[in-house]
Amino acid sequence: MIAEFGLAALWLAAALAALQLAAAAIGLDRARADVAAAVRPVAAAQGLLAVLAMLALMAVFANSDMTVRLVVENSHSAKPMLYKLAGAWGNHEGSMLLWVAFLGAGGAAVALLERRLDERSLTATLGAQAAIALGFYAFLLFASNPFARVWPAPADGLGLNPILQDPGLAFHPPTLYAGYVGLSVAFSFAVGALVTGRVDPAFARAMRPWVLGAWVLLTLGITAGSYWAYYELGWGGWWFWDPVENASLMPWLAATALLHSVSVLAARDGLRAWTVMLAVVAFSMSMVGTFLVRSGILTSVHAFAVDPRRGAFILALLGLYVGGALALFAARAGSVRGGATFDPVSREAGLVANNLLLSVILGVVLIGTLYPLVAAGFGVQLSVGPPFFNRAAGPVALVLVVLTAIGPLVRWRRDDAGAVGGRLGAPVAAASLSAAGLFAFNGFGVAPLLFLSLSLAAGLVVASVLPLWGRRLRRTPLNLWGMAVAHLGVAVALAGMASDAAFTRETLVAAAPGIPARVGPFVVTLDGVIPRIGENWSAVEARLSVARGDSEWVLRPQQRYFSDPPTTTSESAILTRPDGQLYAVVGRPDGQGRWQLRLWWKPFVTFIWAGGTLIALGGALSLVGRLRGGRARRRFDAAATA
Amino acid sequence: MRRAIVWVPLASFALLFALVGWGLMRPADRTVRSELIGQELPELNLPAMVPGKPGVSAAALKGRPYLLNIFASWCVPCVAEAPQLVRLRAMGVPVVGVAVRDTSDAVRAFLARHGDGYSAIGSDTASRVQLAIGSSGVPETFVVDAGGRIALQHVGDVRADDVDALAAAVRGGR
């Protein structure tokens, strides 16, 4: 019954999306304000129904309704409740439904909350949002129905991939999806602006909170995903340049560029066509990412069950939306006026450089991700891994870090190069001090790129807080705080990445009980191995005594065996100290009482995720600041016209 | 100029679209093959792993075909594989072992317990051989022909059904 309710809600939502698109088109084309007035309420209702459909699916999973095919294939009645619920989006159909639920909710939020944009542009924006939603409704209803029944119903389900049975799954995909879909709103804004021809600071100010919100969610999603992969996969790595990771990184890079260019448009009325272009690219990249994950054309640890028909469907949607938006851009970009010009030494110029560098990194990641496919065209089978990405994107990213330090210290419109140099005294001193310190402790022991990264990170720490220097902190606008915190986060994350790469110590031993092994400053002794039983798994658990100086700890890594479906996973044990993490994985026994044991000491690795969190926090502060600023501005306007 | 530039994004996308469209239609082949098949085996010289058995020396291996088996005492599929290697040795096929990240005591105990099919075992403490010949894990077995070229790669443990084919491949490699 609940399943049928969900399916009905989905059909209704699809019908409303069609209505929303038609009303927007007629309203704009015939200049019928009365028809256009229907767009907002219809969008809100459509969003509500899409969310109801998602809730229905979650209810079906919570009840372990084994008459629904999706539940049978991805759940099991013995699973803990959290994973039953999370199982609703831990599969192809459910995650697509989550995607459209967010898409609908995003459109509803625009319809209910957006007060800055002129009515015509808003109608066009909601029309574009309906067009996107319509395609994905069709995809769900015709090619991936999540509510399909199975007859006769089996006694129990097949279970969920154990790697996905982790709190990480409950939050990582929804956060990322919300971010992707937030970018769809920016995309719709851009399409709307192209349709009505209004690309101006008002448009930028209206779009900015959506971009900021999407970007904060993407940042959080990527950071959480990175940590999840780090502790769950048991490889000790935090980023693998896997196609699916790249699929989340590419929209983030585009969104980061968009975030900065939209500031130029809002503050100085420059970079008009470029900003619109980026808004289109950012969402296109999330669609490309979805396509890469779902179609299975690239091999990845994240691969979903592969079905070429579904791949073809998403590809068709991709062609329709991205191709359509880019064709619209090509046709209408001529009508977007050039906007204001600026000096080579100015904040605007710095932001243009930021955009170019981010675009280069985006290009590198895109080419690296797709290159195996190109190579396959020439009959060569290969995979592109960290050596390419690190070497090609690393140096560009470091230049970008330098720019991140300089940019906020340059004035809008025009500045004096000498004066900017003067403001950089403290950051340069910090970078030099850090370089000297590193050299004193390690000599030439650290690779040049990592040496540079650590020094630049120290410089950026100082540079990022300089814009706050000398201000009365309580009266400083929140968006300025946001920028400082986000840039500080970049420095912290960079320091963590470089420290992890430069100073990690690894030991692989066949450990016999009682014989100590050394890794970095730690002495690790295997005390013994005991069996453990969990809710739906059994495991062998190693007890490790860890000592550094006078301090002692106990770590308990596990090898877990899940019965539904039968799988083994390594549950790493991690000891977090202020100066880093000790990461332990227990492997297989050798049959003579020894166990394969893998140990890593990773100094300051936690900075990576702390940095990511700071970046997201900075974005959130900016968002709050911009929303407040917008309200104050409207109150002022209202008072002036009254 | 500006007129042409605005079409660049659409053109790039069309290219991307064509590429992934083709990728979607193409039949999938997901097996990882060593790029070194048909190529000469890099010169391997490894110290002896256990007393009384030689290590791997490029000079001693010249001129006759053999099986190169990458294994480790800590690897569970290797345990299942060991009796098949003993069978291969009994059929007159030389099996040269490379023990990855292992200790002498552990390998000796492994051989005593599960059987010893090796004519020589080299110790590779840093996985150098694996990197050099594009092996993706343990166990993995390569057929090396008389000319020192890699003729065949067998990923995973050697099962009873594989023995005859591997023996034939080695005999065919003269």
C-alpha cells in the first residue's frame, strides 16, 4: 500500500513538473502574468510530492516489506534500523529517487523563498528546473521504478553490501546529492537569465546564496566521503583519484570557480558571460558524474549495478540538458553585454586568475578521468592514477594557493603592486620561517613539492586572517569572516595532505603474539585475537597494545564476516592523537598463529578533514552573512520607496 | 572572434558526448592484463629465501621455459595453490618462486606444511618484482618462454583444472 502511494506521488509530481514547464513557457512566451503566477505554487506542490515519494520508499525499507523488489535486493530484516533507512538510497533506484526528491525540494525552495529575482527571470528559472526534473521523473518511472513489486515474496532480503553498512553511508550520499542539486538551481538561474537576457548584479546576488549552499554541502560531502573511504576501505589512503571521487571533485571545482566569479558579478558587474557559463558547467559536471557512476563505462570501486539501457537514458538526458543549455548560451551570449572592466592589479584580476587556475585543474581531472576511455578507442587498456593527477594538478593547485594568499589583500577595481607586496610581508615571513624549520629538522629529506606545500600552507595561514587584521571583529561582516575561515581551511587541509604524504610511516608484519613491532614513534604488540559477534556479522578481533613513551593505548582492528551477502571487510582501528593518527588493519592468519598486521603512523593527517570542515564552515558563515545582508538591503529599499 | 568563442563550450561538449556515447555502446572488457605479455622479462636477481634452495638469478634461468610464481606465506589462496605447484613440478615443469614481503622462517614453515613445488625461491622484500612485471597481487603465475619473454599471465591461484594448460604452455615455450 505504501509502495503504491509512493508510486502515485511520483506520477503526480511528474505531471506537475510538466504543468510547471508548460505554465512557465506560456507565461513567458505570451507574456501572460496570470499563467506565470501558477508556476510558484505548482513548483512547491511538485517538490512536496517528490519528497513524499522518497519518504514512502524509506517507510517501505523501514518495514522490511519483502514484496518490494528493491527491498529484497538491498535489505535484510536483521539489519539495524539506521542501515535499513540508509539502504533506501544505497542502490541505483533509491538514490535516483533521492536525487529527484532533492531536485523537487530545491525547486520548491526557490518558489517559496526567492524574493530578489525579477518575476520573469524567476518564471524562466522555475521552468528550467521543471524541465530537468521532468527528465529524471521519466527516467525513474520508465527505467528504474523503485516501487516495483515482486511475486511471490521471498522470506527475506539479500542484504546490503557490508561496506555500505556504516554511519558514513547514512550521511555521505544525501549531502553530496543535496550539493549537486543545489547546483541544478544555479543552472536553472543561468538558463533563466539567458532566456530573459538579464545577467546583472541583481541576478548574481540572487544566485549567490544557492551556489554557496550547494558548495557548502558538496564540501562537506566530499570531506565526509574522504574520511569514510579512509577508515572503511582499510587502505590508509584518503583520496584515490577514483572516477567517482573525481565525479564529485569536478562539480566542486566548478562551483568554487563560480562562487568567486559570482562575487565579481555581484560587486563589480564584471565576468557576466563567464559566470553564466560556469553555472551551466557546474551542474553539467554533476550530471556527467552521475552518468559515469551509473553507466559503468569506467571501472570504479563505487560502481553500481550496471545496465547499459540506463546509461543510454542518462546520456540522452545529459545531451538534452547540457547540450541545450550550451546551445542557448552560444545563441544568447552575444546579447549579454560585456560588463565593467578592471585593472590588471585588482581583486577582479585575481579572481579571474583564480577562475582560470580552477578551470585548468578541472580540465586535468576531466581529461585524466576520461583518458582510459579515449585510450580504449585506440585499443589500449590503461588506468590513470595518482601519479598523473598529483603531478599534473599539484603544481597548479600550489599556484592557486599562492593566489589565495594574495587575492584577498588586493583592492577592488585598482591597486598598487608595491602596496600589495608590502601587505604580504607577514605571510612571506611565515612561509620562510616554516621552510627554514623544515630544513633544520629534515634537511633534504622531504620531496620538493611537499616541502613547498608545507611552507605555502604556513604562509596562507597568516595571509588568510590578515583581512581581519585591524578590524573591529564584532562588526566585521560575516561574509568576510567566511572568506578568512574558508581560506584558513585550505591552508590547514594542504598542511595535512603534505604532512601525510611526506611523513607517513608504514609497517607490514606477520605478527606473532607478544613480539613488538615498531611504526614511527610507536611500539605495537599483538596481545591476541578473539572472536566477536555483532548484530549481523561475526569477526576476529585483534587486541593491540600500543605504546609511545609512557602512554599506552589499546586498538582493536577487526576482520568482519557478513553472512547476507557473504563478504569480508577489514574494520580498521584508529588511534587519534593531537599530532596525527595511528592506523591499524588486521589481515589473514598464516596458519601458525601469526597474523598479517598493517600499521601506519600518519602525522597530522586529521588536518585534511579539519581543513575541509573549516572550508565548509567558512562557506556557511558567508551564506548567513549574505542572507542577512539581503534582508537588510530589502528593508532599506522598502523604507526608501515607502 | 567573440561569436566563434561562444560555440566552443558546445563543441567541446559534443566531443565529450560522442566519446562517452561510444564508450557506452562498446562491449566491456574488464580484465587487467600485464602490458608485458610478449615482452622480455626484466632481468631478475633475488637473494635466496630459504637455505638449501637457490635464489632467482637471470643467468641461471636463460634458455629454457619455466613458470614464475609470485606468492607469500601470509597469503591464503597460496595455500590452496601449493599442491598444484607440487604436481607441476612432478610433471617436470620448473617452478621459480618469488616470495613477496616475507621472512625465511615463515616460508620454510609454509613449504613444510603445504608442499614445496619450487626449484628456486627468491626473496622480494619490497615488492620490486611485482612492480617490474605488472603483477597485481599474490598469487600470480607467469609462463616465461625459452627466449625470456612472458608468454602468459595467470591471475589468482592455480587450480587443479589449470595445471595441464600451464604445463602445456611451458612445454610450448621452447
